[in-house]
Amino acid sequence: MKDILIPVNGWIDIPKRMNVPADNEQSWLFKIAGKAAKLFGRNEVPDIFKVMAVNSRLFWAWLYFASRLMPYGKLSGRERELTILRVAWLCRCRYEWGQHIEIGLKNGLTDKDVINVSIGVSAFNDEKEKGLITACDELINHQFILENTWQTLSKFYSDEMLIEISMLIGHYQMLAGFLNSSGLRLETSTEKVIQAFNEKVKFES
């Protein structure tokens, strides 16, 4: 089934450039660390972990940094997932979008919330959430958060949290760039979640 929600210019879709290493090709240390995938809301090790682990020197440092944003960030699960989904949408990254629809729905997002993310800031009524969505748009499109948006966010978040929000957006933009470039496809289990979401949205519409 075709996705119900598709960015204007479509998802970035290139032939797969990197293979996902088989489980028996992973180091024993990675296999142990794979159990930590549950901390990221996953029941199985995502393929992005397996591919990133090919560069073990970067993988472990990245994994620690990423965990400071999710799941150990200070934003609520809802705020975090709205932000990540908006980045995935703007970057036209279906892998990131699919992963975080699943995680977002587990963190209290509704189907309507996901649809609103695809529409953009005009679909949100809450001032704080408008600020987060706008910050994603501005940081990705202009490479900085504009003054009015920064002041809006400052009403709700400390300087510490403004740093985290900026880093969260930048981090998932970076990941989207890698995922789009590698041609990584969603795991079968996550693809099923996307298709179930498509069915629900199609029925509700």
C-alpha cells in the first residue's frame, strides 16, 4: 500500500548502498549492547544500529550521545517525538519517519498528531508545540532559529533546554542525511506498523 502521507517532493528513495550486517557478523560487544535497544523503544535492534556499528569508533560515542537525547532527554516523550517526526518529514527520510511513528504512538501521539506534523505549524494550536515545529522548519531551512521563535520557546524552556532542542533537531537532521544517503529500508516489523497506520488513516478519512 502506498503511504497516505508523502512529502511534496516525495521520500528520498535511492537504491540501497549499504548492506545490513548479519547477526553472526556483529561483535560480541555489539550483541550485548543490542539489548539496550529496548531503551530506545525498540523490541529488536534497529538496522541503523547494525549499519552504524560498522564504524565502531563512531558508533559507541554516537550511541551515548543519542541516548542523552532519547530516551534520557528532558523533553517529554510527546514533545520529543513531534520534533523528530517534523525533522524526518522535512528531510524526506522515510526510515526515520517510520521508526518514529511507531515510537511516537507509544509515547502518546495520536494519528491526528502525526497528520498535523505533516501539515506543519498551522495545524497546531498549542503555542509551545507551534514553537517546536517552527524551530524545526527554521533550523533546517535557514540554519538557525529565528528571533521570534527563540523568544517563544524561551517562555517555556530554560537555556539548558533550548540547547537540547537545538541539538535534537540537528542530530536527527544528521541521521536523516545518513539514512537517505545509505538507502536503508525499514525493518519488516516497522513497515507493518506504517501500513497499519496507513489503513487507519485511510479509513478515518
